[in-house]
Amino acid sequence: MEVIAEAPWNWFLFHDDGKLYLDVLVENGAVSFSVAAELTREQADAYRRDGPDGLALLAGEMRHKALERTWRIGALPADWGEQSHAAVHEWQSRVKR
């Protein structure tokens, strides 16, 4: 798993085994958490066509649903937490934040 794009303090885009996953930061007062989803073919095409701007609407929708408590977790790899955290640390070491 690897991070292939980021909108700082907004989202990370992951690539794993031919699939794309968007992990979105959600903040509500002093509480923050993230929600993630595998991109559909149409969403992946929007990213490929429009770059990071192609994910802005999706990230906003995911954030809104999470805050409204209507977000439904889809299928993610079994070791999502461990692998996504490792990928973010690798990404950040390359970007030198």
C-alpha cells in the first residue's frame, strides 16, 4: 500500500493492489477522526481526469456523512489501519514535512 496523493489536512489517496482508497479527515470541535472508502470506477476516473480536484466533492460528501453519522463503512483491507499508517509515514518521510 502506498500514498499517491494528499490534500494536507484534508485527505490521503492510497493505491493498493490495483485499487484506490480515499481516507478523509473529519473534524468536529476537539475531536478528529478519518473515514475511508474504496473508489468506484467512476470516482477513480474522475481522479485520473481531474487530478486532486476530482476528489474534492467526494471528500466533502464523505466528511458530511460522517458528521451526520450516516457514513457506512465499506470493505477495506483487513489490515487497513496498520498498512495505511505505515504508508502515510513513508509518504511524509519522502515529502519531508
